[in-house]
Amino acid sequence: MYLWPPLLPLSLAGLLFKGGATAGAVPHTQVSVVIPVYNGEETIESCVEHVQGQSLLPFEVIAVDDCSSDSTPEKLESLAGRYSNMVVLRNGNNLGKAASVSSALEHVGSPFTAIVDSDTYLDRDYLRDTLGALNGDETVASSGMVLPSDPSDGISRSRLVEYLHGQSTYKGVQSRMGVHFVSPGCCSVWRTAWIRENGIPTETVVEDMDLTWEAQIDGKKVAYNPDALAFTEEPKTLSGYVSNWAAGSPGGRSSRNTEGSCRGGLSS
């Protein structure tokens, strides 16, 4: 569990100023969770455990190991042994997040797909609350409020303030206007048919923003429900932020792996 204890009251304080919440009845349907991961040995177990601990249990969890060089493959195998609804895909080479998600979408067997980063931890009701905001076929994506999981240092604390202000103020305005700047890539739920048809942008480090705008230009809607909470790891240094951005691009992601090709395949 990576949630910093003093975070809860701060989160609740932010929710007092929320605006434009979009919520409805939870659809009687199924959701798959796709988790792309590269060298995530420190976070992948907690990420999966938070997904498997949802009040709305996912139909399946598909983890995609992007040719990790640490103990991630072994941890994924152990997790797949614990959870009967989990399968593990392995890229033969280091391909990046977009390609990893695209490969998982070929195996998704439910009408909704949640894409969750391996360093993100969903609150127990996250899937229920985000699916509840997907009202009508014209709404193709939904997300909740994202907060740092451990704002115990100066950089993360400043990010916490930024997150609370931005999501409590700007997201509320965007909801009232009926348009959203971005549905966060770390924890958004998409209609599987739409995201399969339109694909995941590969030549960008902001695939979540590209997808959000593509959906709205296509005449679709994107929902936001601040009652749904997710917590994500934040880099502790400025250089960590630079590395994160570099890792988002295909070239940057590939350059991080010096092990060459790795074993591929599907396990369950």
C-alpha cells in the first residue's frame, strides 16, 4: 500500500470544490483492465492488487511486459498464478506504452477497457464510479481524480497542490462546458470498440491527450467523475520527470532497454 496517510483529508478538501461531476447508474456490463509495464518491479504488485480489489471486479486483467530487464516478469507470473482472471503478454522487444496497449486490445473480451499504468493505484470504487459516468453510447471515455500517492517530499507536495487545484477547478469548468483537455493516460476507461477502431497514437509522448481530442473531434464525449480516486507515483527529482517524459516516446522507451530481445508469448 503506497498511499500517504495525510493525503486523505487533503483529497477530501479538494473534493469540496469539485464541479461538473458526471455520474449515473453503473452499467450492467464487464470491464477489462490493461496494464502496460516496463521495469515496474517496485509497483506492479500493488497496482494489480488494487485492480483485483475493486468493488466491481474486472472481467479480466491483461498485463503487458514491455521487455523488462528487472524482476517484473517473475512478479507478473506470480500474480497471474494468484488471480484466475489475469493473463500476461510479453513483447519480444521493447516497444513502448502505445504498442503494448495495442497488443493487449487484441485480446480484450469485454465492451469497456481500463488502461492503468503500473505505478497507479485505484481506489476500491474507481471502476464502478468511472463506468457509472459513461452515460450513453456517445460517451467513449471516463476518468476520475488523480492524486500523488506519496507527497512526502517538496516536489510531490507541490504536485499535490497542482493536482487538487487543476482537477477541482479546471476539470469542473471543462465538465460544465462539455469538453475535456485530457483523460489521463494512467487510469482512463474507454469503450473497447472505439479505441480499437481509432488506435493508440504512437508518435507522441502525450497519447492520452491525443486520444481525448480525437474522440471529441469525432463528436464523442469524455466524462469525468471526481468521486473516483486514483493515486499515482510521482518522481522525486526533476531529472525523474525528464526521464518519465523521455520514456513516453518510442525512441526514448527503446533506448532504456539494453538487454536486446526478450522472451515473448502469452501466459495465463
